[in-house]
Amino acid sequence: MVEARSQKPEAALANAQSAIDERNEWDDQRQKHWRLQQAHEHEWAVPTIRLLQHVPPTRVLDIGCGYGTLATAAHMCGHEVVAVDLFVAPPQVPGIDWVRRDVQEPGALPAGPFGVVIMTEVLEHLSVHPGGVMKGIAARLTPDGWFVGSVPDPNVWREDLPYTVLDLPQWDYEHLHRDAHMCAYPKAVLVDLFREAGMDALAIYNIGIARARYYWMARGRRA
């Protein structure tokens, strides 16, 4: 399994996708969306897999794991993986702890510590203010842990979204989470979110076709 550490990230990605294809039982609509994601997820998956290949075996938390590619790749790299998603049924690749829940609910994040936390193409879907989730992530990172993820660059995507980060509501138990883009995140807002949660953004840079996404690498502050 850990031979994925020595592969090119693109090859490790392809192997993870193949493992999911062997296990998934999604309906036609989800299958169509899975194929669409396969065509694009290399943009954020390759830099994440590169990190996973170089970090010594650790616990990995994949938040909003979706169809499970990065969780599967992390497992293939020898990590212990917990993968959480609300909307997509897990592909049941063995060896991974698949969890279905809304990570926005207070206390819903799995217990740490984690050496790597992943949140790719998820932040823009959160429909309550992300401060609580960010603080929960910071609290679950090991002292040398990494928080990596991606989000659409609002300077490129130009979506008409229902919220800005300033008017996202706080969590309440009547909340209904829609599977849609809800809020845009300029780079300065990302930096503020990390800082307020107790993390530092070491890098935020554009990735993908037309450089349409931000990719971040952040770490918790040592006591």
C-alpha cells in the first residue's frame, strides 16, 4: 500500500481513483458528478498528495471528503485516515474510517490529534460562519501538523453567492445545510480566518486552469 509514497503524485491519484471505482455504488446522478470531479480534482489533489507522501505516517482528517479520492490516497501513503462528508455516501474503500455528519455542528469534528487536516473545495460550501470549524481544526492539529485546502478564487469565479463571510449566520440546530456554493473567500479573508483560529497561513497561491483556485498551506501556532 505504501508504495504510493514513491510514485509520482499523478500516479498515486490515478490509483486512488481506480480503487474508488472498484468500490462505489452511487446512483447515476452521483456517478456523473464523480466523473466530472475526476476531470478536475488533479488541480488540488496533486499538491495535497505530494505533502502526504513526504509527511511521516500520521493521522489524517479529510473534511468534506466527497468521493473519497484524497482519503484513499492518504491511506495508500500509509496514513491512518478519518474521512467526513455529509452529502456523498462513502465508497467503502477498506482501512478508512468513513463518517457521515455535518462538520458545522458544534463538536462534530472527529477527535484529534491529526498530523494533517485536508479541506479541499469545501469552505465555499459552508453555510454558517466557518470560525467554529476553523477553531476546531486548530485544536485538533498536532504541534507540527499541517492544514491544507483549496477554495475558488472569487476574482476568477465571479459567482453571485448568497453570503459574504461577514453575514454568514452562526450555527443553530434548525439549520439546513444545502449542497451548493454559499460564500466567496478573498485571500485576505482566508488569512484572517486562520489567524483568528490560531493558525498561520504559510502559503496561499493560485492553482488550476486559469489559476481559478486558491490553495493554502497552514500550520497551528506552537504554544
